[in-house]
Amino acid sequence: MTHGFRGGVHPAGGKELTSGRAVEPLPAPAMVTIPVSMHVGAPCSPLVAVGDHVCMGQVIADTDAPLSAPIHSSVSGTVKKIEPMLHPNGTHVMTVVIENDGLDTPADTIKPHTDEIAEDPAKLVDIMHDAGIVGAGGAAFPAFFKLQGAMGKADTIIINASECEPFITCDHRLLLEDGGHVVAGAKLLRDALGLDKVYIGTEANKKTAISHLREIIAGEPGVELIVFRTRYPQGAEKQLIRAVTGREVPPGGLPADVGCAVFNAYTAWGVWRAVEQGVPAIDRIVTVSGPGVNEPGNFRVRVGTPIRELIDAAGGIKDGYFKVVMGGPMMGNAVFDIDVPVLKATGSVLVLGEAPAAKNPTCIRCGRCVGVCPMHLSPLYLYMYERKSDLDMLTKLNVRDCMECGSCAYICPGRLPLVQSIRSAKQKLNAAGKK
């Protein structure tokens, strides 16, 4: 039995463009540009200098801050630059530029950790940290920190394979092509928490992956597949917890507060690889799709690859299309330079057209935004109080609980810039130092 969640919308999927296309390995580029921050938490500091030779999988940036994740070189080669460069989020971030020697010489730290895990499953925390694994669903939260925080608190672990955003199919293809190793990683996470069962949650629109997973877990009493009806944002952490367990994460709370730990399917796969092969987070499956792409597909690419090369591999951009979005169409960010690099949490690159702008955005008090909000918020009032800069009311209305899923903006007939105003509200609260 699954539990529903309040709200949500049903945007056109667009997944048929790439769901049937196998993952294609993309050759590593001649140059990789690797920002020293591609995770939630403190940025890293470079550990290499211009002119140094680095190996594939070598740590090139790290920090002693408790909430962070080390950065590894995705190729072997020579460090050419270390300087601030454009990040996909629109800011300039210190970046290590490495010229690829084409040899992929592995670092001597790349070695299996199976003996350590057999001795003590809880050592997975250190292995995940050293591998630089982050949440692959887009948030890029350091995964070791989440696992560590759930120890002694979580009685339920969930692998998030919902992939609810339109167009994106990288997790679908991962489950279909290498689902056995996703399950293996899920079991490692389960054992590290000392639990008897791990749940894998996915949406009903992934029929081939569901059939394959059922074959894999047949006879596995400690793994259960749960299939939800397709609805956005089913893959959001709090909605997934509600759907699987019926528990509600309180405002400002974390999954561990209700005894849950949630990890993305690609994160689970990365855990398996870090344990069995010792390979850190140096590559990523990326869906390149949208109506503006000539040959949509799924590609395995190195971290630091310019998204220009992904778009070229997908046949380039059609005439008349110009908007490139990193992430999904609901929560992704438009980029204004397609030479920005693929990050650890980059799941898709989409080429879209520009939606016609509303001449006079107006709230007509229809209440649709309230009805679809999965977080039980009132977007129209958040919009109103943000315009008035009423920080006390924004705090009272729990604006920070908004996950910016875009359901309200999608459904709004008045075409109000609801998500943008909520982001602005959070920035104003940050600037004012309000918690």
C-alpha cells in the first residue's frame, strides 16, 4: 500500500524522446573544467598547482569543513589553470582546468573497499566521503553526511528512482541497464544503517525498468519495489517519504526527524562503485533532450565536460530554439553560456523554446496555486508579502519550506512569477539574518 501526497501537477512528460535510447559513453574532452564547489556546504580549496600532473580519480580539492565533499579529477593530465570561472549557477567559482592526456591513468587510491565493509558496514560513511559522492537528484547534498546523520535515527531507507521531472530519463536507463548494481548499492546503505529492508520507489511510467527491477529483486526479502502513480513532484524527498510511509516531515524538519533516509538511485549506484571498484564521483549519466535537440539521447560523461559537447553529441540545436536549461524544465536553471561544465548532480541538459511572456501578470484569486502546492503553503500570499518585503509574515508562512518545485507557477492562469518571488523572499531573509 502506498500513501498519496497532497497537491502536485501533471505536466507533459516528454520522456518518450529518450527513454528508449541506451546510455552512450561520450569520450572525455580535451580539457575539463572542474569547479571546487559542486555540492551543498563549504567549497573546497585546490590541492594542486598549475603545471602539476594529476591522475584520474585523484583528489584535487578538499576542505576540513564538516559539510562538504572532496573533488576529484575526472581525467589524467596536466593542470593548466586555477582561477575563478563561470559556474552553471551564474556565479564565478574557483575552477581547476586540466588538459586531458587521453591515458586515464588511475590514481593509486582507486582500490576496492569490500574487505572494510565486510568487517564493519558503518565504514561506508568514510568511503562515501572519500569518494565525494553527493545527492544526484539535483540538490547535491553530501551523501556521507546524510548517512551519518541517519545512523541511530532512521528505521526506513528509501531509494528515490521516481525521476518525476519531464524529459529526464537518466535514472530510467540506469535502472534498465545496470539495475543490479543500484540494488547492490541500496543494500550497502541499508546494512550501514543496520536495517532489514530498503524500499526502492519509482513512478509507473517506467514500465521496462520496473519489470527489470522485479526480476532482480525476486527472492530478495530485504528489498521492496514500490510503484507510484505518475505525478509531479513525486520524487521530492518529503513527498516520497509521505508516499512510502505515510509520515509527514515537519516544517523545517529533515527526513531523519521522522525516521527516514532517502538516497537517489544514481547515488546508490555510486556507492556500489566506490565500494567494489574504489572509483570516486568522476562521471555522470546526463539526458540531453527537449524539443530543440536534433537527436535526443542519454550520455555518460566526465565531470567537467562542457555542456556544448553534450549538445553536439545530440545533434546540435534546431533552428528557432535557444533556451538551454541545466536540470528539468520545472526546477532547472537556464544557462547563458553552454561552455559551463557538467557537475556531479547534473542529470539533464534541455533545449527549449521561450514561453510567451504574460503582459500583465495578475492574481485572479483562483486558489489553484494553493491546491497544487505539495508543501501545504500559500504561494499567492508568499508572492504578496515578498512584494511588500514583509519578512515577518514570510517567516510565519514558512517560506523556507518551499522547495521551488514550480507546480504553482505551472498552474497559475495569471502567469505570476511565483517561484522567482519566493526565491527573492529567501534571499531577503538571508540578507536580514532571519532564521
